[in-house]
Amino acid sequence: MADRASGFLTDTVMGAFEQIKKRLQGKGRSVAIEQSHHEATIISVHQGKLELRYTVRVKAGSQGSYPVVETSFVDRLSGNEVKTQPEVLGRAAEMSSVTDVTQQDIVGSFFAHYRPVYEKGYL
């Protein structure tokens, strides 16, 4: 299970994060990517301010490992950092195994979270 989770983070998540990084940098954003044993995070900063922190964490369940997304951003009106509730990453409502989630799933999920922050400054 640990090998599958590690491979998912290294190959799938980091590959998706590199695609996201290129797109964001093309729009003038500063981007940082971090990876640890059970999670990977991409952080978008614009004009010195956090836009979005997007973390994919691998959780162990009874049916195997599954990815969970957590995000945070700074609300432009209040200046407070807002954290979202963790949500399962995948195409189905049920828990998707790390083997079911693709780079495109991650890119799509990131921009679904990013777009409201970018457009309105809050979710």
C-alpha cells in the first residue's frame, strides 16, 4: 500500500502539479510544489499573496488507499485564510482508489477549486 501511495504521489500527482505550475507561471503566478511521504501540495501566489494551497493526501481505507483533497486560500475581503473540508478526489462519489485517479482528474480538480478563488477571491 505504501508503494502504491508513494508511486501515485510521485508519478500522478507530481506530474499533474508540473502541468498546473506551467499554466500558472504563464499567467504570472509564483508557484511552489512540496511533497512528503503521504501528501503533495501546490501553492499559487500572486503579488505576494496566497491564492490557493491545494493538497492531495493519501488516506488508507478498508478498500485500499484513496486520495483526499484539502485546499486553503485567503479571502480578499477579510484577509483571513479559509480552509475547505477534505473531499475525496475522483470521478465517482465513492472513494476512488489511487489507481483510478489520473493526472487530468487532478488538473481538473485543481482548476475547479482555483477558478472561484481567482475570479472572486473566495469560494
